[in-house]
Amino acid sequence: MKKTTLPVALIQERNHGDAEANLAVIEQRVGEAARRGAKLVLLQELHNGPYFCQHEAVCEFDLAEPIPGPSTERLGRLARQHNLVLVGSLFEKRAIGLYHNTAVVFENDGSIAGKYRKMHIPDDPGFYEKFYFTPGDLGFEPVDTSVGRLGVMVCWDQWYPEGARLMALAGAELLLYPTAIGWDPGDEQAEKDRQRDAWILSHRGHAVANGLPVLSCNRVGHEPSPLGTAGIRFWGSSHVLGPQGEFLAEAGTDEPEILMADVDLERSEHVRRIWPFLRDRRIDAYGDLLKRYRD
């Protein structure tokens, strides 16, 4: 009989320098999470190194690797060793000159259960991702695993209700977001608070609108910009939400943390029975959503 309570862990970490150092820390953290009972572990976006998209430099493409590849082999062994489902986030080299920001889901036997290529690609000061990443072409397709059907998306996708909805319509049981988001250290505190609050509210909205738990794992620490500007102070605040947007667990803003929570997978059905948003959708009236703008 399938268990309805799923122990999850989010590994909120800072950058430790390079892939070898970061993966070594990840191995330690995942091992600890497993000892504490986790059966699903989510890592942060691009966890193998610094957030290199603060500038545009062709040398950064040397960080990319194929999937399958060295990192997926190592993460797969980790999932198998601890008998858990693991969600990683890698800079994928699909071909020469073709790269993606890709989340990989590992089954508890170490195999690759599926992957998701980031669909929405930002291009803002400090987040020059369009230089590096081709938009995903795998669509919003959940990945079936032994712990449930996972709707995995990546960071900038978290601002778009369409992606969360499409994952829900495809039967996702949880929404997961590996993330790298933070403050400009020069902003006033009030602006920093508004940005972080908006980010959390977007996730709570996805949970409520779709009646699904949401897991978002962010990094922490200050990462200077190679351009000599202030860089980014990643605000952590990784969290696990229930299907009414309620907090099941939330990490702090400054330090690495293994965030643990028990997710009741039965609650989604109970919530959807009292809030039947999928039933009442006017799918006959939404055609204009396919337009860029209604002029």
C-alpha cells in the first residue's frame, strides 16, 4: 500500500568553490537527510558551482556537461546508496553550442527517472541566463517516481502560473522548484522585503490555485559579481508548503540548512474537494492566453 506521508528534505547550501567541493558537501547533506528519514531530496539550482550567470563569458560554457554524464553518475549513486528520490540541477551540454538549465530526477535505484529543461529564461542585470541557456523543449511534463508524480520546474518558472497549472493538469502530485534568487546588496531593506515576500507569495499562490504541495530550494550566501559590482546575496528561505499554501517548513535567510518536512499526499484530494478549481475552470474562454498581449 502506498504511503500517504512523504518525508522530504531540501538542501539549502552556499557555494563551496567548484563542482568537486559542492558535490562532496551535497553527499554529506543528503546522507544526513536520509538518516533523518527523507525519501525525497531537492537540491538548489545549479548546485555544482557559483551562480555564473552574473556575467556573460564564453569560458563559463566549460562548466556544462552531458546528461547522462559525470555529475548524473555521482548523484545517481547517491540516490541509490540512500534509497531515496533525488532532484538535482545541472548545466546541460546537449550539443556543441546548445545548452540548457536542466533539473534531473533520480529514482531510488540510481536511474534517471526523467528531466526538465527550464522553460522561462530570464535576462536581467545579474541574471544573464539567455546568454547561456536555450529555452526548454520538453514541456511541462511531470516525472513519475516511486514517491509520486513530480512537477519539477526551475527558478524563473516559479513566477508563471501557467507552468504550475499545466503540471497540475498533467497529474503532478507535488510542485518542485530548484532556485537561485537573491537580493542586490545595495537595495534598501524595504525593497528586499518586498522582493522576498513576492517570491514566497507566488509559491503560495501555486499551491492554493492547484491544491498541491510546493517545495522550493534556494541557495544562500553572498556571491560577488565577476563584473566588479555588488553581486547577489542569495536569500535562502527554502520552504515546503501544503495544498492551501500553509507553511510546513521554512529555512532561514543566511545559513545552510537541511530543511525537513512531512508532506501528507492525501490532503490534496481533500482540499480539491472543498475548493474544486479544476472543475470550475472556463476552458472555453481562455483562448486569449495564447496571445502575447490583448491589444
